[in-house]
Amino acid sequence: AQSVTQLGSHVSVSEGALVLLRCNYSSSVPPYLFWYVQYPNQGLQLLLKYTSAATLVKGINGFEAEFKKSETSFHLTKPSAHMSDAAEYFCAVSEYGNKLVFGAGTILRVKS
Amino acid sequence: DAGVIQSPRHEVTEMGQEVTLRCKPISGHDYLFWYRQTMMRGLELLIYFNNNVPIDDSGMPEDRFSAKMPNASFSTLKIQPSEPRDSAVYFCASSTSSYNSPLHFGNGTRLTVT
């Protein structure tokens, strides 16, 4: 079965600094991978998805992620953090059909 | 596009009572998912439907939980009887039938069982 592991349950960065949220996946087939963001008291929103068309995927709000098969990774980055980026971020992998398996989440804190 | 609509937003009930959570998916979406989110277990898939038919209910914790989708625009998740350990945020999500189309989540129902 597919699974994802998010390294670091909490990440803290200064405003303007690089954001790096780590995700490693386990999949027996070429994976479809997603990053979602959850703001307080809201549902999850799609940031970006990887569907094998390109290894570098650009998403909303300046985020991007790079698929690295050799490292089984799909890390999320943003060059310059903004206060509004503070939220919880989830990496997910698609199993059969449209069923998603989510990682445990990483809470991003942005310091002024 | 009104998005996925869940009701109620908050539910507080006493142990032993029946709880019904409701979801209206996005029109035209063929898949509907129920997830539960807790601090201890994260996001867990409880059950999902395709074209109103339950496809995988292996995540439903026990017989106290049941879910229905009587038509394409409505689904319910019922807990009877409720227990304090059922306290969580329950999310409904929907997607189209395109392979690996993203999920669209509702804002969730925060359930507290005392």
C-alpha cells in the first residue's frame, strides 16, 4: 500500500526565509502526489499535484515541489515565507481510484 | 461553485446519543469521501462513494458508524451511540471521476461527545 512520511511535525521559519517541508513516499507504482494546506477551522485546500507530466510542479501562493524518484521524495518549497503561510501542510499519495492517503501533517510557523 | 457544504459546523452531544453529520458535494462530482481528523491519528479515511455506491468502508471504526448517500447531492454519516472517543473533526470531500482529480474539502464538522 502507498504511504507518505512527513519529516518534522513542526517547522518554524522567519518571514522572508526559505520554506522547506519534507515528504517521502512509498509506492509500488508510479505515484500521484499532492500537497494540501489547512488553515485554522477550515478544510484542506489543494496547493499542487504531481501527475508525471513534469518533475517540478508549481502551485498556488508561490509554492512548488520537486518529484525525485531516486530519493522517493516530494518536498515542498517556497523561496520567501510570508506570515499568511502559517498553516498545516499535508502531503498525500493517491491509491487506486481517487482515494488519498495523507501524511501526518507539518505545522508551519512564520516568525516576524 | 458553492463548494462542499457540511452541516452542522459544530455539534456537542452527550455520550449515547445519535449524531448525524451531513454533506452536500459539489455538483457534478462523482466521488464523495468522509475523513476524520484527530490530533492522535491525523486524517483517516472512513468511507468513500462512487456514483452514490459505497466502494470502501474499511476505515469505518466499528458498527456504531454508518454512512449513506441516497442521491448525488447528499450524504450522511451517522454515529449511534456516540462515545467520547468519537470527538474529532469530520470532513467531507468530493472529486470528479477523472483519475487522480484533486479532492475538494468542506469546512468540517467539529464533534464533541461529553
